[in-house]
Amino acid sequence: MTSVFDLDLPVLKTDELDRLEALEEANSVAAESWIARTDLGVAVLHQADVAAILRDRRFHSALSRIREMNGVEGPESEFFASRRPSILSMEGDEHTRLRRLVSPAFTPAAADRHRPAMRRVISDLLEPHLAAGRIELVAEVCEPYPIPIICEVLGAPAEDWRLFSEWATGIFKIFNGNLSEDYPAIEAASRSLADYIAALVEQRRGTPGDDLLSDLITMESEGDRLDTSELCMLAEAVLMAGTDTTRNQLGCLMAVLATRPDRWAELRADRSLIPRAIEESLRYLGAVRLTVRVAAEDVEYRGVTFPEGTFISAHLAAANRDPAVFEDPNELDFHSSRPVEQMTFGSGIHRCLGAALARAELQTSLEVLLERFATVELAGPVTWKPPSFGIWGPSSLPLAFTVA
Ligand code: HEM
């Protein structure tokens, strides 16, 4: 069988393009081919293939290979070697067991408990800027918004949000492409968070609260429970997977709506459109544009072989504009009766565990923004993070608004 590397494939550029160019490039390559070559390996671009690759257990999450992807050699530090692998990079029975145990703690009802706190956080962030009628939304709202919510969700005291923010910054260095240098900072942040969560777990075992950590402590399936190191790993996964994603998605949402006064007026007139608007904005401009898999064995798919070790990007953003699935994929449509099968939360066994929480956070923030801003528009150019960033959105979003 032909190896994927013997095919004459179009090349998907990832560097030196701005946000819109990168999206257009992916869409135009997708119009001619279901698969393209990238710096790392290959990328699949159509929704059916993206879903198939993410649901195929012969492809594993590439997070387990992050050291290799960053060209880091040598043995892992004792600390990281002794730790539980993250749910994000685990595979097989181990991953299935964990998802079975923890999924009941991540339902829409569990997320809805925190809507009052979400409303409070976003209102407090907006309040000081209302009189001015102007705000740089990324620095003032998007960046700080998710961390106090993760504290609340985990059941940590609200005043500890600064600690969580520091640890998140440290742990996120894992994605900066400079792993050799950043390792000590990543390890220090990860260790401090684990110590903090271990102490909180002890406390919650004695006095359970109405929070995720307490729920996870009591989760049980056929006599099986999570131990403290698994609870620490999950808390770190929630902090890592649930903060930068949400803040960038909120930035993407508002960058789009600030250029669409018609859509803003429509949402203000009919708030029942909010859940639909959030789904459509996740499709239209998602903060996670792709996720990478690695072939765990030689895999045959669509008549070609992906040799063991091949890195394959599932291009969520291209799948989200697939004309075979979406009529008028480049239109932002809050009304269409078509099912919204947006891919920004991924698919398959690693599909976003926090999707209900993310939806609640995005819906609540949009509700509050619609209540406060009668009109909103760009007050200057939007600047975007480089397209090479795994989790991506505006780096600055200056807005002018009239108060409702
Ligand atoms: C708009 C915000 C969010 C987006 C776009 C997003 C996107 C994603 C995507 C694409 C994946 C799959 C990654 C892969 O297949 O390699 C994922 C996994 C995950 N997400 Fe989210 N996420 C968001 C918010 C959250 C929140 C708020 C949480 C907090 C609980 C969270 C927790 C997780 C976890 C724990 C996983 C790993 C699941 C597993 O590997 O089994 N995410 N997310």
C-alpha cells in the first residue's frame, strides 16, 4: 500500500500567515484535497476525515510526544516520570476507565451550578469600564475571566485565583516551543498546584462542598474510585484545558460580533438565540484550530498507509467550514435549521470533557455583555496571536460601546 509520504500532496503553510490568511489557506487547500502536508507531518481537512481520525483508536493523542515534537532529548525529570499521565494524553483502557468515572461530574447540570459565579465575575470585570464606553477586552475581560471560575468550580477559595493564574502561566509554557529552557518553571508550577490540590482534597474528604473536586472524590463505578494523585492530575487538566481555551474563545466571539452590528441587535432583541449563537461562533471561529494525533502503529486509511509515528493534524477549523456539511459555511447564521456539528470541542474519546462548562461560561458572558452594551464596535484594529499557537484568538481587541 502507498505510504502517505509518497503522495503528491499540497502543502499547508502554517507560518508567516496572519489569522485570516491561515483560515483562507486551509479552506482553499481543503477545496482541492482531503489531506495536505505540514511541517510536522500531514493534516486532514474535511469534517468526515477529521471525525474518523479522532475516533480511530489507532491514532493517539500527540501530547504524549510533546518532548519529541519539541526536539527535547534525554530522560524525563524524576518528578514528571513519577507522575500520572494526563487524561489528555492517556489512551486505551486506562483512559476509558477514567472517562467513565469522571464524566458524571461534567454534565450541563453540574456546570449550571456555577452560572451565578460566572455572572458575578464578568460583571465585576466590566463594571469599571462602563463609564468610559471603551475597553480593551482581551486584557480586561477575556484574560482574567476563566481563572476565578476554575477556582470556584474546583471549590478553592476565590482569593486564591492569583495562585492559579501563576501556575497556569507556568504550566502553559509547555506549549511555547522552548521546552528545554522552560522545564524548571513548568515543573515548579505543576508541583505547587499538585501540593495545593492534595491539601484541598484532604479538606474536602472531611467536609465535602458543592464543587467538582468534592464530586470527583465521591465518584465511584463498580467499587472503583479516584486516588489523590488522579484528582491532582484532573485538577491540572481542568486548569490547563479550561482557561486559555475559554478566554480565547470569548475573544474570538466578540471580535466577530464587534463587526456585525446586525447580529448584535438581533441577539439583544431575542436572547433565546444565545445558545445557538455560541455554537455557531465556535464553528465560525474556534479557539482550537487543530489537534494533533500520532499513528501508534502502521494505519491504513482511505487506501494509504500512515506509518507508525506519523503526526497527523485533525484540522478542526477547516472541518468547521466544510461545504459538504455546512451550506454557506462562511456565513454566521444564528437561525439555520441545519444541525450544528461544530468540531471545536474535538471528537472521539478525547472530546472536550469541559464542553458543558465552556458553553455555560460563554453563554453567561454573552448574556451579561448584551445586557451592558446597547451597541458595540471596534475602536481600533484587532491584533491576533500567531497562527502557530495551538490555542488562539485575539491578543488585543479594542472596543467602543454604548451603555444599555
Ligand atoms: C471554548 C472552550 C474550550 C474549547 C474550544 C475546548 C476544546 C477542547 C478540545 C478540542 C479537546 C480535545 C483535544 C484532543 O482531542 O486532542 C478538549 C479536551 C479537553 N477539555 Fe476542553 N475546551 C474548552 C474548554 C474546556 C473547559 C472549560 C474545560 C474544563 C473542565 C475543559 C477540559 C477539557 C479536558 C479535561 C479535556 C481532555 C479530555 C480527554 O482527553 O479525555 N475544556 N477540549
